[in-house]
Amino acid sequence: AKEFLKRGIHVICDKPLTSNLADAKKLKKIADESGALFVLTHNYTGYPMVRQAREMIANGELGDIRVVQAEYPQDWLTEAVEQTGQKQAAWRTDPAQSGVGGSTGDIGTHAYNLAAFITGLELDSLAADLDSFVPGRRLDDNAHVMLRFKAKGSEKPAKGMLWCSQVAPGHENGLMVRVYGTKGGLEWTQKDPNYLWYTPFGESKRLITRGGAGSGAAAGRVTRVPSGHPEGYLEAFATIYTEAAHAINARKKGKAVDKAVVYPTVDDGVKGVAFVEACVASSKRNGAWVKV
């Protein structure tokens, strides 16, 4: 990525951005100086109903945000499959390749990024309890993390909780985000990505569907097929690539990128690696609060 950026070539990169924060900051500096675009594939930000939730919160429909809950449980590392030669497991559990985070780096970064993307909140500090439940495993396979976000204006800072696990039998890719504010709450889960549950305080729970009534402009511009037809994981990647193409085309024409175009950047990558390292540092101090 560094060599392409130095030559002014746009980069689309997977996450985590790097294996350590020092390298992440170096890469961000190179990206900032190169003039080339750097797009990070936090593909879950590409789902239409994720964009819907983000738009509703930005418009104040939930009021002041109080509570954010994010989780991403899996079960595929419940046993020591990395010792069987399974390549995906082998590199993900190897600190020389993955860095200091296991489940925190692999899937915790997704949950954290999505919570921040939807709410627009910035993390201030965290307290983490990390475990490597499988004997001999060198990186964490389960994490419980308490979150404190930075204050926005005069309201009390939002609080949050994040759980990521790769040893939770019965879960495949159970990414979920819940957000609660002074005026209402939202709930989105990746296994039913075309649905967003919205509950205005004191009123009945409402289901907003992709392409259906109540779905707004932000979701509409990244919706491909008619409502009622499945649209999911691969299309979310396509949204990220399409947003990148819009930004690259605007750059070629010397124009500003349309404000509606949204994609994760190198900054999100740095924040993800910082999140992982803060989790590890906190857990080593018996769950002490650590600034991110």
C-alpha cells in the first residue's frame, strides 16, 4: 500500500489497516501526503439500512445519544483449528501476522467501526477484558469492552458496550448494533440486513425495510434491487467500491467529491488499530480505563 501511495495510485485496503499503531500512523502520513485516495473495506458501512440509521441519527430522530451496544459473535474458533493447518485460522491467531489483537482485530474492529459510523460518535476511552479461552491460543478469542464516547455539545457523553467472540457456538457472523437516545432507539442486525427496527419513545416499534416506506435518501442511493428481494454482503462491498469510483472520478475531473459519497478511509483504519491496542493495554491492567 505504501509503495502504491508513493506513486500516486489509489488504494483499497482490507482491515485491520496494519498490525500495529506505529505503522498505521506512518501509512496515514504517506496517504495524506500522496494525494491518492485510500479506501478501507469496512464493507458493513455499505448496507442501505446502515446508511438509513446513520441518516436518522444525524437528523436528530433519536435525540441525544445515550447508549450504544455493538456485538460480533462467531463460533468457528471454538476449537484449536489453527493447529490443523486451516490457513484462515493460522494467520488470524498468529501475532506475527495479525498483531496484538485476535478477535478484537478481526471482528471487534468491525463492530467498533460500525457503531462509530452509525452514530457519528468518537471514542474517548475504554475498559476491556480479553480472553484466550482455547488452550495454547496466543491471541484473544473473546472480548468484553466498556466504551466511553466524547461529549458532543452540552449533553452527557454516550456510553457503550462491545462484545466480540469467536468461541460462541451457534453464531456465524452475528454482527448487531443497537443505539438508544432521548427520543428513541434503533436496532440493526447483519443476518437481516434489509430491516431496521425503529422505536420512537412511547410509541410502537416500527420496521423500516430497504426500499420500502420510511426509507430515506441515504439508503436509496445505495439500493440496487426492489424491496423484498435479498440484498446483502456482496452488494455492501460493491457499495464501497462504487463510492471509491465516484471519489476517483471526481478527483480526475478536479471536482469536489459529492457529500453523499461515504466510504471508510485511512483515518478509520488508524482508529481501528488504536482500538485494538487500547483493548490489549486495558486488559493487561485488569480492565483499567485507557484513553484511545
